[in-house]
Amino acid sequence: MSPYPGLMQQTQLSIIDILRFAATAHSTREIVSKLIDEPLWRSDYAGTFARTAQAAHMLAGLGIVPGDRVTSLAWNTHRHFELFYAVPGMGAVLHTANPRLPDEHLAFTINHAESRVLLYDVNLAEIVERLKPQLATVEHFVALIADDYETCIAPYSPAFDWPVLDENSGAFLCYTSGTTGDPKGVLYSHRSVVLHALAAGLPGALNFDAADVIMPCQSLYHATAWGLPFAGAINGSKFVFPGDKFDGASLQTLIESEQVTFSGGVPTIWTMYLAYLDQMGVTPGSLQRVIIGGSAVPHAMAETFERRYGVKVRQIWGMTETSPLGVVSTPTPALEALGGEEASEVIWTRQGRMMFGIQMRIVDEDGAILLHDGEQSGALHVRGPWVLSRYFRSEVPATDADGWFDTGDIATIDRFGFMRITDRKKDVIKSGGEWISSIDLENAAVACPGVKVAAVVGIPHPKWEERPLLLIEAHDDVDLDAHIIADWLSARVTKWWMPDRILFESVPLTATGKIDKKTIRERYADLLL
């Protein structure tokens, strides 16, 4: 211990204090929510804090005690938002289950978490019924509807004696999507969530304030919707929850009626949204900023948002293991000194820049640290207060001895501190001893007019070890063929990067909305042999 310890209060960081603050300082700021087969819900932070207390009483009445796990199987609604505070606030852990996982993986996560209560949205009841015989520890099932959840919480007091918790106590249990083996659990702490929220709202990151109207289109079950429920509440922002509807028409209705200023989601959501705007001849109106993550942002998407509609695109990178914010593509004076076009190119093509709280480095195959020159690429390592140390129920550290976590990404970092993912280790294509970036090839293909989604994988080749296969999913009513795509690519990528096959079909997605490259590789493993 230091011979001169600081003389400041040792207050523990606690998630419930975020909502307590919002209910005090921004009591009348609205919480609006679409629901499943119910009218639009409209409340405020004060009302939400009271309902959160009622939910905590209800769970305590079901026998939930600190340390227990509670599973939610739910969409982006105010009731799910309430559970984000009620469960960790009472000292339990909220496992946000992903309804898009295969039944086998979904049941595994709930059993692995040893959840005692499962709360679910009504249109997911069929999944729950299928899973019930497999769920060994769940004692209570509560439907998040008026006749069940609302009836359950109604008798309880709108005040709860929230316990003082150790800030390192577990709060959220989020599982990876399990594309290689069983899903792995990442257990967030109160400390990690609060610090992540403080950093996420900074001007150099998501830049929230009380005037913002936030509509999270990234799922609440996916890494706590990238931390928006906490970063927004800390800043007193209004929330608009879209329920389970992420199509262009539904989003546009909420943006117009609630004057949404900020939203976020994976590229597939924004592909559909931009197509809707173009089809209907309308604009995003009040929308000012969108964050896009989960996979690389197509250049054409960023350009359309900014130049056609005046909406700033902020690309992000992160993963479940980083809570998930790692970098955000916000400008700096040094970058803007380059001039508008060059600065925009960096913002649109890089995943983001370093932010306080996350240390980053890139290393070569021998572990040597590489230069931040934007050219040298290597394995991306991170560490920080919201990066995991080990997976839930694992005794093996997930980091090296110095705390560095290997993200599995290959990246460069430039002189401005901007990081660019060039590939996943498992997705990089090695052809004739040379590396081909599947991400760069996808970005070139998706910029072709008429292309909705592009996916590139390496498949076995008898001579070159691997060669690129390109899958194209075109927009409706667009006539594309392999010659059009090949002509487009030939002017933009080197000759030996050109895909050996260009196929047109629906591109499969994982449970988190990313391109399912594992499925594509398995499907076409023998195509070139």
C-alpha cells in the first residue's frame, strides 16, 4: 500500500446508480418503446426507476438472491431495459440470451449460466416451449406481457432497498455466438460497465448529451446493445426502443415521430434502411449520427449517409470480450488538417481510433510489436478495465501474463491512432504464399451498384492452397451477373486477388447479424477441387 493513500471516498461503482441519477437529474426525459402486440409505451426515467424497483421485488419474491443468474430472452423494449437495471441492481447477474442462436447453443448458454428465472417476449414463447425440457436449472418462466410480467410486478412497492455491492461483482453474462464450438460466457462487472459507459459517452466516442434521442437498433441481448442503455442514461438522453422491428419502414416511423437523433446497428440494418429511403424518396429527417459495427462498413453506405443525407457515420469496432467498445471513428484536428476528402476516407475506412480505457498493440507471428504506420499488419491485442480476463467457468486465463487479450483480428494502426481490421485470423486467405484480405475484397464488391451484401471466403485449391470465393446478394429487382462484378473488381483490386468464383445467392448470417463465413466455407469446400 502507498505510504500516502488518497483521502477520497471509496464509493463503489454500481449500475443502479446510473438509473438513480437519471431519475433524479432527468426525471421527465422520456422512455418510449414499441412492444409485441401492444400499444406504444411512453414513460420517463422517474417512472422507469420505480418500475425497476418493482421488478427487483418480484424477482426477490421468486427467490433470487445476489449472485444468482437470471436469463432474458427478449427484444429491444422498455421491459428489457428495466431488467438491465433491476437484476444487477439487486446483486444478481442478467444473462441476455440470444434468440437467434440455434436451440442447442441457446439451451447450452442458459444451462451453463445456471439461470433460475427466464423472462421472455411473447413471440419467443415457441422457442421457450421447445427448450423447457432441456433447461435443468430454470424454476420460473415469466412472459414479458401485461398479463404476466405486469401482473407480477404490480403489487410491489416502487421503492427498493438497493444493496451496496462490491464494484467487481458480476452484473451481465454475455455469450459469444459460438461459431467455433460452444458459446463462451463473458461476465461483465459493475465496475467494467460503469467505466465503459462513462467512456462511451465522451465527445471522442459517441458524444451523447441530454438533447439526444437514442434508438438502439443493435440488439439489447448482444453485448448489452454496445453499452447504449448505460451511456445514454448517464447523459440523460431520451430512449426510443424499436421492439423487434428493424425494417426500414418501422425505423423511419419512429425516427420521424420521436425525432431520433442517434442510432446504431450492424450494416445489414442500414442497408435495408437506405434502400427504403431511396425507394420512398424520403430523408432521415432528425437523424444526425449512426454508429455501425459488427462487420466492416461498406464505403458506399458511409458516403450515402453523409453526402446524400447529412448523417454522420461513426464506425466502431469491438467484441463481446471488450464490453464491447474498443475504438470509434471520430475525427481529430490532426486528421482534419489533411483536408476533407482524405479525412473522410480515414473515417469511413478505419474501424476507429484509440480511446482512453483500451490499450492496443499489433504484433507479428513472433510476438514482436509492430509500428503504427498504417502499413504493417499483425495480430491485434487489447487490454483494459472492460476487457475480460477469463471466460465464465474457465480456470484458464484468456490473456497472456501481461494482461493482453488476443482478439483474433489482423489489423494495422496508423500514425493518427486509427485502427483498421484487415481480416480475422481464420478468414484471411493464403493463396500461393501471399495474403488476400477478405474484408478489402468484400468492401470493393459491395460498392458495386446493385450489390446488397458481399461475402468472401477462402476455399481449398489444388495448386494455390486457397482461392477467393465471392458470394453476392443483390438488391431486389436488380439485374447483376458475374461479368458485371468481375469488370467492377478488375479496376479496383490487383489481378491475383480476383475471386475464382462469383456466385449469386442469399448470404447466410450468424445469430448476431454477421456474415456466417463458417457456413459458406463448409458449403463450398469442394468447389475448386
